[in-house]
Amino acid sequence: MNSALSIDRLEVAYDHFRALKGVSLDVAAGESFGLVGESGSGKSTLLRAVAGLAPVSGGTIIVNGEKLGDRRDKAFYREVQMVFQDPYGSLHPRQTVDRLLLEPLVIHGFKDIEPRIIRALDEVGLGSGFRFRYSHQLSGGQRQRVAIARALILEPSILLLDEPTSALDASVQAEVLNLLEQVRRDRRLTFVMVSHDLAVITHMCDRLMVMQDGEEVERLSAPDLSARRVTKDYTRNLLVASEGFRRTA
Amino acid sequence: MSTMLAVENLSVSFPTRTGMIEAVRGISFSLGRERLGIVGESGSGKSQTGRAIMGLTPPNALISADSLEFDGIDLLNAPPQLRRDLRGNRIAMILQDPKYSLNPVMSIGRQIVETLRTHGNVGKAEARDRALAMLEAVQIRDARRVYDLYPHEVSGGMGQRAMIAMMLIAGPELLIADEPTSALDVTVQLDILGILDRLVRERGMGLIFISHDLRLVSSFCDRVIVMYAGRIVEELPATELANAEHPYTRGLLNCMPEIGVGRHPLPVLDRRPEWAL
């Protein structure tokens, strides 16, 4: 198996609080891997640690065969991009969509800027009419599309998705999930996706890991979860909870 | 069933530089001592409906209705003093995010006591005892400790419970819950719903549950109103949701991924202009 991302006994600590307690995982190239858990389970911290946004205090991260040091170089960010949860907070409020998409291209020294911006917007289904708008002129779903375009414009091979649809309406969520599946198919991307919604994760991912308190609870394949073949009570509770409210007499 | 709230042809609109924005366009419904769900996407007017009943519509908005009556009181023409008496006392509202809707510089206990003492002649010691009892009723285990904490010191689920305690302390007859669990984890979400459900049953409150999650609403409420572009497109008993007729309701139900059902790609809503007529 050719692994795109391989994490070994990763530890993250904020002062004395251990947010991640030795988590290991292996994601094959082209695979879609899900992380599920409640708030505070460390699932987002894991993504942020890979992206270089959380203080790693132990363990190793290997991306496409290369071990990551404390500092990420430019080449890393061409390979790995992240989409954040809150589309209202993750786009610069005083930059137009054009400017937002331009910046990564300039940083990485791309030459054919114009066609790339147009293509990126096309790919996420926005069209060039949105190019010179500010983020406050867009709806939540449109913003998330811009965030995806920004992540894809550098042609990464790995996309880290931190609850990409949890701030969106159900109908818009469906559109964004479909878009993500589409770009993954077209570009053979590797996804690592975080969500608290089991249904979204089973829909999007081949394999998943359930997390609690900074540790792995269990690892499942999507078919296992669909067939309710789970071994841990914690996962079972999550499954029950995702089915909606049940009245107890 | 006795009607507690009657809404007849309610409209809420906002004048803006580019013309009138009609957020709610002539909706009618009535509520008894039951759980009514209002479902719709962002911008469908569901929250503005709740706010209009509560009397929290911004002053620049225009409200009109043939009737907006709560227990025989004409809410639209009620003097501000009477509305203040009702608000928090007989009609209460739970807001979406405890992080933004609790007072950050007041301890949780003091905020609850404030509600109680505003609406009734209650002594300090008694108010404190009742606030503690209420915190326990919403299943906060260590009520004494939480009483003295500030909103930033508690988790989202705990903050939401504190807000529910604050809203229920005066014993309202009508509770409007505007996305009370959207900011919470699934497991905490069910706890909160369980608390609301028990209180509705035990106290005989009327509940309006506003949410964008049609499945959750249908599992919790007795009756569901589906709103689109400021209008009610369909009203049906929660158990009949599977037989919904309006394409919008069906679309909302269909577009959510389901465990064990692989549909790639997910069906998306094909919004038709005639729905908004």
C-alpha cells in the first residue's frame, strides 16, 4: 500500500493539557479517511497538527514518504491544503474572491494565474461572476465553495477537511458534499475528513476512526458502520444518537 | 385542544436601500399545548416568525397580521410594558448559541435569579434556592459550582442547559426554541431534547421548535410546519413526514446522507421559482 499520510504515535500538548495522546493512522493515496468524535475528542487537533497549526510534542508525521519537521516548507503546502469549518471566519473579509485565489498562486510562483483562477471558480461551480465579490456578498455555501477553490488552486494531493459542511443547511450540505466527491474523483485526491456527523462520514469515507479524549476508540470501514458492526459502546452510543430523538416513557 | 397562540396572516418585512425584504409573508398557524416544529433553510423566515411572537423584531421592521394572539392578548397592539411582562415570564425563548446569548460578565446563577426577580416578588434567598433547583432540573450535576461560574467557564452543552434553566425558571406557558441544539454535539443534543421533552410533558407547556434539521424535528415534535421563502409550504403531523407531498419537503428529507444508504451523488434540491409564489 502506498500511503499518502502516515502518522505514528502523534502527541499534541497545550501546556499541561494533552489534546492528542499517541494516535497513529495510515491513509493510502487516493483514499478518503474519516475522523469522528465529540467536541474535544482531538479530531480537529489531529488535522491541525498535520497542517502545522498545532504544537506537536511527540510522534512522527510522514506525508508522501517525507517525514515532517517542525517547520513546513513551501512544497508541503502545495501537497497538503485544508478547508475549515466556518466559512464566515476563514475568508479574508476585505479581500475579493480574486485576491483570495491569487495569493497562493503568487506565493508559489505560478505563471498562468489568470486561467487558473477562472478554472478554479468553474470547478467549484461558481463561474466568473463571483470573481470580484467580497466574501460578505456570498452565502454560506458559496463561501465554502470559494474555500474549496482556494485549497484546490495549488493542485494539492491531500485535502484536510475540518467539518466542511457543519455550518451549512442540509440542502447546501448535499451540494458541497457532492462537489467534494466530484473533485476527489477528478483529481484522485486523498481526503482526511473530520466531522461529528456519522452519516456524513460514512457517506464520504472508505474508512474511519472514532476518537474520544484524544485517543482512538476504534477503527471501522464504512460498510462495517452501515451494518452496525461496531465493538465499542461509545461508537454504539454515537450511532444511536445520530438516529434522532427517541421518547422514553 | 385549547389554542394558546393564534397567528393569522403574519408578515414581517425589512425596508432596505434596495427595497423591501419580505422575511415572513402571510403565515397562519395555531398552537395548543403541544410540540410544533418549524423547519426551513436559512432565510426561510422561521427565526423571524419566532422573534415576532416573542416581540424581538428589530424596530425598523414592519410587522402586520390579521391577528397575533397569545391567550387572548393581542400581541401586536399590546403596550411595551405588557410585552415586557410577558417576555421571559409567560413566553420564553431559547437561542441557538449559548456563547453569544448569555451575558458574559454575569455569573450564571445571577442571570437566572435576575429573570426570576424581574417577574415576581421573590426574596433573594428563595430566588437562589429556586435557581439551584432549576439547574438541577436541567440535569446539571454540580449545581452549586455552576451557579457561580461565568458563561465562558462552561462547555457549550452546559451553557445551553443554563439558558434553558433561565428560560424555564419563571414557568412560561409558551417556549420558543430557536435552533437550541444546532451548536451542540449529537449526544449532548439528545440530552437537551430529553430535558425539553420532559418539561413540556410535566408542565404542559406549548413548544415551538425552530430548526433546519427536518429529521430531528420529526423525531421530536407532534406537528411540523415547513417554510420556504417566508411562506408555509406544508403543514403535517410528524408521523406523516414520509408521506410529505410538497417537493421542497421531500427534497429536504432526501438530501441528507443516511447511514447504510449509499447514494452518490446525493440528491440536491432543485429550487423552483413557483415554490416562492
